[in-house]
Amino acid sequence: MDLNDVDRALDMRIIYSLTGNLPVAEFTKRISINLQSGLHFGEKSLEISFFIPEELASNREISIFLAQSNATKEGNVYFSNFGMATEDLYNGLKEVVDGSKTTILDNMYLSKGTYYLSCRFHSSDLYTVTKNVLKYSRLMEGLSVQYLGPNPGLNTILEDVKKVTRLKQIKWEAKLPDYAKKSFPFSALPDQWVFESRYMTTGEGVSEIVKTNEKIRNAEENGFKETVPGLNLYEFKFGLKEPFLKGFFSYLYDKKMIRFCRIFGYDNGALHISSLVPEVLVDNYMASMSKIADEFPDWQVSLTEVFDAV
């Protein structure tokens, strides 16, 4: 199987826009700047994270913003996090992103006062997606749709990301120890599969779209919900119980690490991990992965590729 198999199965794309009294929106509108952002779902809360490269801090407006937002600096990057406290906003965005079985949130960025959210989904979810759009465009002032149509593919979608920030593609390999192959969720899956994370979360639950080379046996009993009959495409939500997966997600989510195309693939006893990371965050991402490799030596975590995303 190929790491792009989930993308090939998701044949539609939607881009939402959101305006109003939201964190950082007025700041970016005032100084006409674009900021890459991450949307992190908690149990009953939302957080938006931003990163600003150190070289931009010489701008007086940005310097004031960093001071007022209590930004933290790690290496050559400033990080800011903002809570989204309103229940209506949480419910609206949660249902828009998580209300269909196949939606993946690919990208979120803030441009001159407007947030843009880009998602992919399978056309069998079109009714659910549009129902949620119509419902929450009435309930959430400022929510609109900029595009709804065929999925042009991840490479095209990433062009939007690269207008805001340079990207590196980073790939890893981990060898599953024999004891891990017998643990859940690995034990419930066929010998080849691809997971793609639907969105980033600060909580314990992780939601994935799963594509397998063959039908999953006893899928429902193991928490795999078939989303598109005949495509071997499933939705899977799981608590972080398996130690390696728990460590991987926890390190990156605790850091509010913004990543794109968050993909796991499994083949021939090896776990293949691929992420697209903003270039200025590569050192931070490597540091987190180094901790994971040190904590789980039995998994023989190896860095296999690093290159510019083109």
C-alpha cells in the first residue's frame, strides 16, 4: 500500500472561511500578515496555536503582539496559544470538522483577519457536510464556504500551505517488536494499512481514517466503522493506550506541533511515519521524535528521509 491511499479515496474538498471577533484576527488584518495556525480539539475546548519566526520579531507591531500574547520562544520560533472559550464556536467547529465520518482537516491559516479551514472528505458524506454547513452558517456569524468540489489532491492542497510557510517532508520508520504486534490496535488490523489523522487534539482520543489492503475482520467489535462499503475505508477513534502511539501523539500534541498530512503506514513488520512540517519547526519536531526514539529503543526508530516539500 501507498501512504497516499487515503487521499486517493477522499474525492472531495471543502474550504471554510470564518470571520468575527476571534483571536489574532484583528492583528493580522491591521498589519496585513498571513499566519499558519493549528486547531487543537480538547474534551470540551478549542485551542488555536500560531508560530512566528524570530526574524519577524524585529517588526514593532509583531514584537508588541508577542509580548501581549505571552508568547514562548523555543529555538528560533515564538509560539502563541489562544483558547476559544465560546461553547457555540466549539460545537460548531467540532461538528463541521468531526460531524462526518470521513472528513480530514488538512490546513488552517489566518490571512488578513479571516481564518480558512481546508478539509477533504468522501463524496458519500456530502449530505452530512452540507447539512452541517447550512446549520452552522445560521448559528455562527461569519462562517462561510469558499470552495466545495473535487479534491485536487494533496500536492495541490499543499500549495496553499506553502504560500504561508516553507515545508519539509520528514519520514521515519519503526520496527514493531513482537509484543507490539499482539497489542491493540495492531493485532486487529490486516498486514497492510494506512492511518491518516483527521485533526489535531489536545485530549486522549485520536480520530483516524483507515485504509486497509483487505477487509478488517470483526471491525465493529474492535471499533472500526466502515465508512464507504467496498473501499476498505474505516473511521477509527481510540484512546491512547498502546504505549508507543501514546508517546508519539502526546509529545507532539503537548507541544501544539503543527503538522500536515499526518500519516502512519504499516507493511512487512514496519511502521512508516510521514509528516509535513513547517521548516522553522523542524528542530522542535526532531527533538520530540528524539525523545520517542530514546523512550522506545525496542522499536528501532530511524529517520529515513528529510526533503523540501515541492
